[in-house]
Amino acid sequence: MYDVIVVGARAAGAPTAMLLAQKGYKVLLADRAHFPSDSPLANLIQLKGCAALKRWGLLERVQASNCPPVSKAILQIGEYSLQGEYLPLDGTGATVCPRRSILDKILIEAAAVAGAEIRGDLVVEELLTDNGQVIGVSGRLKSIQGAREIRVEEKAALVVGADGKHSLIAKSVQAAMYQVKPVLACVFYTYWEGFGPTNGELYYLAREAIGLWPTNAGLINIFAAYPVNEFQAIRRNIEARFWKTAESVPGLAERLRNGRRVERFYGTADLPAFYRRPYGPGWALVGDAGMTLDPFTGQGIGNAFRDAERLVDAVDAGFSGRSTFEAALAEYEYERNRETLPMYEFTEKLAAFCPLPDEQRLLLAALVDKPEGIRRLLGALSGSISLNEFFSPSSLLHIVGIKGMLSMFSNKLKKSGSISEQ
Ligand SMILES: Cc1cc2nc3c(=O)[nH]c(=O)nc-3n(C[C@H](O)[C@H](O)[C@H](O)COP(=O)(O)OP(=O)(O)OC[C@H]3O[C@@H](n4cnc5c(N)ncnc54)[C@H](O)[C@@H]3O)c2cc1C
């Protein structure tokens, strides 16, 4: 019998297991994958996530895996090109973009060192319940090298679903979904070698975007995003479409031609966006299982890390009697939503490739020659300040001045129909 079984051992599950084990709980961390396993996903970890890695003593290990810290970024939105450094968070001023096999290995090893029992190749198939209360899991250990599959049944006071956006745990308990958005974008990823940007680069163009981030071993992780209704057509000839996108950014195609693509393009349109109620009797959800957003703004890993910390605090409060489970987990849900909702809405607007509203164009134009403003914008995208703080009246006043504020205000009123054009 365990205190907690965590199903899923990646960005959300491994830190949850580590933090629980550090508090002395008996934890089983199970995953159907055979580790270390790579995933072609981009893995930009924003400052919010890097600060969590630092708190856990793991940031140095990630950087030491030949994964360079990236403290500057170029952000081009339409005709506006903004370049600058990140506003630091808790002394951390650089993002990292490790390969998934490397990040997951570091996180799982840290969970094991903390005392969690790790079981790979364990496919959880069902929840065990008693009177509506989840009391454990059942599944099978995958057959390895022809050996017979072994049925497994494990019990725990709490089962945590860290099993990703298609979470079996969430579906089994019928966790309520809310703020559900349609899939808006599709994305293609690959890796490049032989040319070495040391900055992060993100070009948001009309109806397409392309981003580059240095990852392990001198490679560059590159993604290109498009409206989802173009997915089938693009995947038939991603090569041509990718180069067309690269040609749209001055100098980029030439830089890419100086290097070499070292992996195929991986494409997906499986990019849902939703929140789920993340707790109930004997169960809780963490990471993508509880809340998923389009990867456009690269928030998922940082969100998963913060979720893990908050969930562990809530669970500890429940187990120790400092609070009821119900109250502590309600607080966990509230704080998760409070922190993530503005970025969730912002990300969905970007993923829709809508033309920028006039007031945002004005803001971007004003930012071009304001390094401190750019630092704050990058900080807002990376988690060192909130988006609400960046878009607050006092912050905008600082960036665009009083005339700019009046113009933004009148644009808003015109759009809302409160005043008409003369
Ligand atoms: C194309 C793409 C690009 C992205 N790029 C970025 C980025 O640059 N930066 C960023 O921050 N985020 C990015 N994200 C989002 C990020 O990948 C996720 O938010 C993050 O991986 C969520 O971690 P997780 O641990 O919650 O879930 P997952 O990483 O999905 O892990 C779930 C784990 O659960 C296991 N599992 C599932 N079901 C079972 C079962 N029944 N039994 C046992 N094990 C099970 C799986 O094997 C898996 O290991 C991207 C996402 C996509 C789709």
C-alpha cells in the first residue's frame, strides 16, 4: 500500500513523485514508457520552469548536459522586431531547451534519489474504486524480450494522474472539463546542426510562425506553426512549406542552408486546449492531464512544474491534517487557474493567427527602442512577471507614454462602438 501512486513520469509526474518522497511519503511513480525515451517535442523551458529546476537543485544538471542557457531572444511580430534579455525570475535569467530524453532522465533520477519507487513499462488500465473513492490502479507490466506480461494491482490513499492530455485517470473519473477551446494551430518540429544561433528566435508572421532555440549537443530545435485547417495539405509537402516560411524571415533561409537538418519533420495537430477539475475522492490531476494549452507560447513544462509543487503542498496539507483534502485541493485548482488563465487566453489568440488589434500594434511600435520594456515583455512570456502586470495601465503608460495611452483607449472605444470615427 502506497501513500500516493503517480501515473506518468515526465514533466508533471516525476517532480510530483520527487517532492512527495522528499516529504517522506511512500510513492510509486509508474509509466508505460521504457525510459529513457525521447519525444520529438520542442522543450523550451521558460524562466518559470527554470526557477523551479533551480529550487530543486536540478538546473545545473540540465545545463551540464550540454544544453546552453539562452538569456536573449529575438521576437518578431509582424513588422516589429524586438530583441532583448529576459527579466530574471528568482535570480534565473536564462531559459533552457533540453531534449526530452535528457530532461526526463534527470527528473526521474531525482525522484528515485528522493525515495520514490520507479516502475517503467507499467501500463495502467483501470482505477480501483471503493464506494466512489479511488483506492488504486490495475494494469500490466509490458512483456519484455518475450517474457509473459504480468498483471499488476497496487493500492494507495491517493492516485495522481500525470498521464498527459489524453489522461486515462481523468477519463476514468470523468473529470469535468471547462474553458475548452477548439484546436487552432498545427505544428512541425525538427533539429538542425551546423549553424549556431545563441539566442532564442521567434518570428510570428501572418498565418504562420517559426521559432529556433538552441538545444543539447550544438543542435537547434526548430518549429513552424500554421493554422490547423492547413495541416493535411502541409504535411504532404512540409519541406516546401517550411522553406517558404523560412524565406519570409530576412536572412533565415540562407542561415539554414549553411547548416543541415539532422532529423525528419515531426508534425501534429493534436493540440487541444482545456482545463479539467483536478481532484476528487482519492484522485488528483497534475500537468497536461489537468490543463493543456496550445504549445505556441511554450508554457506546458513550466506549468507542470508549478502544478507539481502546488499539488504536493495541497496533498501534504491534507495528509498532515493541516487542512481537509477538499479545501487544500480546491485551493490548488484556484491558484492554478488564477496563474495560468491570462496566458491561456493570450496563447489561444496567437494560435488563431488573428491580425493584431491596433492598440497592440501601437504597443509593439513603442517597444522597439525600449530595452526595459522588451525585458518586461519577454519576462511576461516567460513567467517572471504576469501578463496582467505587463498589460497594466501603469506599465503601458511607462512604455507608450500619455499620448499613446489615449490613442489605445480611443481605439478600444471605437472598437466597442462607444465612439464613432469622425
Ligand atoms: C508539439 C508540442 C510541442 C511542445 N513544446 C513545448 C515547449 O517548447 N515548451 C513547453 O513548456 N511545453 C511544450 N509543450 C507542452 C509540453 O510538452 C507538455 O505541457 C508537457 O509535456 C506536459 O507534461 P506531462 O508530464 O503533464 O505530460 P506528458 O509529457 O504527456 O507525460 C505523460 C506521461 O504519462 C504516461 N502515461 C500516459 N498514460 C499512461 C498509462 N495509462 N499508464 C502509464 N503511463 C501512462 C506517458 O507514457 C507519458 O510518459 C509542447 C507540446 C506539444 C504537443
